[in-house]
Amino acid sequence: MNTSTLNTSKLNTTIDRTDDQIYEPLDFDGPTRLRVVAFPTSEPATGRTMLQAQGLHKTYKKNRVSVPVLKGVDFAAQQGKITAIIGQSGSGKSTLLHLLATLDRPDQGEVHFDGHRIDHLSRRSRDQFRNQRLGMIFQFYHLLPELSTLENVLAPIMIGRSAFSYLMNRRSIHNHAKELIERVGLGHRLHHKPSELSGGEMQRTAIARALVTNPDILLADEPTGNLDQETGAGILDILKDLNREQGLTIVMVTHDESIAKKCDAVVRLSKGRVESVV
Amino acid sequence: MYKFLLCWRYLRTRWIALASIVSVTLGVATLIVVNSVMDGFTEEMHNRIHGILSDLVVESHSSGGISDSKWFEDRIRETLGDRLEGLTTVVAVPAMLNFSFNGSNHTQQINLIGIDQQSYASVSDFSQYLMHPENQKRIDFLLKNDGYAPGRSTFPESGWNYRRDMARLRKEIERETQRNRELRRQIKSAEVGSLSLSESMDKTTIGGVTSSPEPTAQAAGNSSDIASPSSTPEPTGLAASSDLENQPSPESLQQESANDLSSVDSAKQEATELNPPQSDSTTTEMMMAGPSLKLSPTDPAARAHYFDSETDTHTGIVLGISIGSMRYRDPHGDVKDLFFVRPGDDVTVALPGAGSPPRAIDESFTVVDFYESKMSEYDSTFAFVPLDRLQKIRGMIDPTTGKKSVTSIQMKLKPGVNLAEARDDLRAVFPPDQTMVHVQSWRDTQGPLLAAVQLETTILNILLFMIIAVAGFGILATFFMIVVEKTRDIGVLKSLGAPGSGIASIFLTYGLLLGIVGSGAGVTLGLLFVWNINSIAALIEKITGREVFDPTVYYFSEIPTIIHPAMVVWVIIGSVLIAVLASVLPSIRAARMHPVQALRYE
């Protein structure tokens, strides 16, 4: 699927945060310290640092054998840019992405999101941060096999909202999700299960799912790694369009140099350290 | 929202989990069936026992009973006041019942109970267990013409009509035997030739009696056409001699006057075969030679002692149906009743008198009805006679004061009255150390039986709940499997921001849904089974050829069941709880799963 099918004017009214939001912003119902992650959302893309990490260390222990994966990694992703993390397998790029996504905690070092430290937050706050500020896509798509395309895309909203709030705003939420699915070119696949979709279609579903909560940043873990050249290029086009048209900040892990070349910034990892930043 | 969506989807797509709750379903169904049947039995038994026994009883264990029942009655009325609905006095005494069947005598122990016809019905459901429709309304201890046990095809012909037929037949046989004997004697005397006719006749009759006094007494009880005084061990004077006139040769009578209906036909045949010699001139001569035989029915003095079973009855007695009958299975497998005695027959009862030392009293009764409470313990021992008659023959009426003794006073309380409280009040009024009476409620009397049934039900419930608990471990294992299978999905959900509690609640809700589905199916299955239990029993009978529910054992024609809604609700709650508890551990495991490791899982 390529960008020619995208209806940009429509997108601007639905996804762009500067416009009136179709549905109400998600409520934090946790303790007040959760407000730490409630940031202003309508900042223009001025190239300030969106996601930053300093001196990250991470060691995995397996059967009493310590495997150091990250040995002091510094990382920064500028707003509105596509940052690629590239490296050989085992260089720690996936681990770095997980730490940035707060899926895991670093042994040492700090992770900042838009100027606020996030790695030391409580589990509940990090869950909410991931749900509302972050979109993630994976090499193996990781769609829920029991749910249809539409339901998969709706999943983050269902997770973030109470059942009551979801049901009350069901219509607008569904419209929003359907528009996103149209946007990635799967309007005819709304009610298909992942097992009935091709790899590219699954990844596009994953992108729509990642974007459904209007995140500030999209983390992609080898999004094309499991796709053939042409399909992978299609996925990349979608990501680039999102970046260009909405100023979506993207951090992408890849081992493909050709993909890295197309990105705004490249962080090269090798053996748990940053080799170079371009 | 995602929780419900996901566990709904899991429920619809994971058939393995549904397989794991089949055991819950079966357990629940079994629980409901067992409880319904046990409750049905218990309820039926309660109703029966309660119907037979009065609510409260004040009883004396002395054979002589309570000498001044009036005083007790007044105290009881005073104590219970308007809690009392009915009160009756009863004399219960162990006795021996004797009747003959197929020419042989049968004696068995019974519990003879003297009841007051009017008031007894006010404390117990005695009447409804009787066979005759009129007696069911009100028992009067009189023999009815016929119409016993309408609608019961196996019940033999009984009542006055039967009694008259039997009496006539017996008389005819007797006459024929007499003639036969006379004839034989004539032949014998003709052979001897030297002795006069009257002398030889006297000798043989006296000889016949003195040589075998026992068979005579037996025959009295058995054929019962001889007045009761004559059957007492000391026959004297005129009565004895008139009896001897009537008394045919004991052996031949025993054989020919057998009570069984089947032998009646053959006896009739014999009688008609014997008829031809009657026309002989010698026979008529012989008939004339025995004037007392001809005269006795017309002679007023002789008639006063003569009991004619064709027109007279003894005092009525109502026998427990198992005393007079036997339930058995014929070669075709059908359940049949064999009746040894039936309404219209006479029986003798030997019972102890009320005096001390007690002396045995013999009394003849005519069976007027059967009593069928379907509690074999009662049906095989109880025999009811009118209270005043029993008091009279036992000497329980004080000749000077006219005060009547009873062995127990039975009471019925108004509905809703606290049974134990009323009993304790009475115990306070009649302290056992002073009055020597025992105050008991019907629950106390049948306490051990009811407690045993209760215990049985409890143990069965525990066992069946253990079966469901075992099913719970099946669910546990299946859930662990599902959690492992869903590891990646759990990781995805966590990466999308789902909290651990949300993940846990997916599996808990899943367990809850499985429990509800499983127990719902179980309840449906169980209720269907209970509602059709008798047709299912019949079907199993047909397939296996073995009786599932033997009516000869239980006296029920159908399996009684009662479904208590509370029981069903508890079973559902219990099994759903077990299913939820079984899913707790897998849920915690799922909630604790690390998202990164879960996502790595390929």
C-alpha cells in the first residue's frame, strides 16, 4: 500500500492533536503522582528531545550467569524525527527499545520522556504511560488472534478506558478506529481475524493499533523484519507519511542498513554500547 | 472492556477448557440428582412417620399403663392450652397373632394398639392408610360387604360377602364330612353287628376328641366357626358336648376346609361328589340318629353359645398389611401380593392382661381392614382394635371407680407450634421420677432413623463436592496450559498498557464464566434427570433387565424426588466458587508475567 491512497485532509481532522479531539482525553484515575506523565500534548514539532536515555545498563541473569546487554547507553530521539537504532543481533537494540518503552527497568541510568523521568515510576503509572503516550509495533505483529482487525485496533482504548466509558463513547471511538484502519488501507478487512490476514496487513493493523490512542511517540521493533522487500517498503512508507504529515516521532529498531539510511537519525549499537550517532 | 471481550472469545474458542468443565457439569448434575432423591426419600419418610406418629406422646412403659388417664389429660390440656389441636388415649401392648393359612397355623408377634375411633383421627393420619374407602373416611371396626382397596387389582375378594361364602362352604364341607363319617361308622357297625348304633357313636366321638384335643383347638382358631369360648383350653359341660356334635373329624376337616381360594374350588367339587350318598336311605336314617346336630341351630339355648361366622363377627381388628400379606416377585418379574388373611377372616390374638402378674388372654377378632403406611416397620407389626374393647379384655377398667387405664396419650399440636418447647413444658409437668411417664415428640421416637438419613445425605454431599473439587484441579491444570499458550498475548496486552490486575481478571472472569457454564449445564442436566428419573429408571431396567428401583423393597411405586431451590442455588454457588478458586493461581501467574519475557516467547 502506498501513500497515494491516503486522505491527508481527513487525517488532519482526526489524528492531529491540535484539532478538537473526537473523543475525550483519557482520564488518569490513579494517584496524583501519575500526573507526572500528563504532559502538554499540543506542542508544535520544534525538534526538542522527546525521548532520552542516559547511561543505561541492563544485565540479564540466566541460571546464575550474568549476561550484560547494555553497558551504559545514551540515547535521544528528537520530536518529529525518525530515529533508527541499528546493530547486529545481540547488540542490545531490542533491550534498549524495551527500556525506552518502560516494558523493563534499567539496572542503572534514567529514561526521560519529554523532560520527565519515567523509568522509576510505579508499574501502574508505566502501564498508563504506555497505554496513552506510546505506540508500539513489533516484528511479529503481536496481534491478538481471537480478535478481529477492528477489535485489535480498539484494544488499547478498551484497556485505557473503563467499560462504561468505552460503551458510552462507542460510536466515536469506533469511527476513529475505522478511519485509522482506512488510513493504513485495510478498510475492507475490518472483521477479519489475524489468521486471515497477510503479514503486511497484520503489520498495518498493528500500526493502526499503535496509533489509536494518539500517542506522542511510536516505537517500532524491526517492523519490516518479517516481511518481504515490497511489503516492508509499504510499511515504511506509511511510517514516513505519518512522520511527515503529523510530525509523529518514531523510534525504529532495525538491522537493515538500507532502512536506517532513510531515517533522520541513526544510533548504532554494538555489544551493548553506542558505536556512533549520525 | 477488553477483559470481557477476551474471556468471551476464549470461552468460545478454547474447547479444551469446556472439556475440563464437563467434570464440573457432571458433578453438579450428580449432586442435584442425589440431593433431590435423598430429600424426596427423607420427606416421604418424614411425612409417613409423622402421619403415623402423633406430634407428642406421653407414654408409660408399664403394661398396666397410666391408671388415671383423666388426670393426665386435664394436666396436658392445662399446660398446652390452645397449642393443642387434638388428644387421644391409646393402649399399646405386645401380643401374638394366630391365623391359619392353607391348613397350617401361623403365629407371629404384633403390636396390638387399642385406639379410640373418634379422637384417634384427630392426632394421626391413621384412616388414610386403610384399604376400604369408607374406613378411610372414618373407621368403625365393622366388616364391610365388599369394595376393599378399589383400584388395586391384586387385592383378593374380601369383606362380608367373602366371609359368608366361606362360612357356607365350610358348613357344607362340615355336613358332608359328618355324613361321610356317619356312613363309615354305619358300615363299620354293620361289620361289627353286635353293638348298638348309639353306643358306638358316643364312643367314637369321645375317643376322637380326647385323643386329639390340640387339633380341635387349632381348628377353632382356624376355621373360626366355633364360638370363642369353646376354643379356650378348658371346654366343659354342655358347650363342650354341643361343640363335639358339630366338630367333624379334625384331620379331614383340616384338609378340606383349607382357607385358600384355590382349594375352595376343589373343595366344592369334593362336596358335590359326596352328594350322591345323601340320597341313600341309610344316610337319612343316620341323620335322624344325630338329633342334637339337627336341633342345635333351632334350639335357643344352644344358639346362645353358637357363633355362626355366616352372620356374626368378632370384634374388628385392622392388621398391618405386611402381617397378613407378602409381597413377592413372580417368575415373570411382576410384583405381586400374596394374602394369608383378608378382611372377613377371623384371627386369634394372645395378649397379656393388665394385672400383675400378667396373665395371657386369648381373644378372637375379625379382620375388618388392612393398614398400609408403607413403613415396613409399622406395617409388619401394628394391629389396631377398638380401645374400649381392649381395655375391657385386658382388665384395664377399674371395677369400682370405672376409671380406665391407658398406656399412652397422644397429642397433635397446632401448626407452627414449637415441638421441642411443648415437649419440655410437658416434661416439666410430668417429672419422670414422680409420674413414671415418658414424654416424647415424634422426632425423638424416630430420631436415630432421621439422624442416619441426615448423616448419609451430608456424607454424600461432601463426597460429591470433592468430585467437583477434583474437577477444580482439572480446571487449574487446563488454565495453566492456557496461560502458557497465551503468554505472548499477555505480553502484548501488557505492552499496550494493560495492568497485571486486568490480565488476572481476564482469567478469573474466564474461570467464573466456565464455572457458570459448567454448573448451568449441570443444573439443567440434573433437573432433567430428576424430572424424568422414573422413565430413566424404566429405560435402564429395559436395557439391563435388572430392576433399578425395587418396589418390593421400598414400597414406593416411583422414586420420590424433591428439588429444593436453595439446594440448587448452593450447589451452583459451590461449584462456581471452586471454578473461580481453581483459576486464581493461573491468573496470578499470568499477572506476574514479565512483558519482555512474554514478548520474547516465540
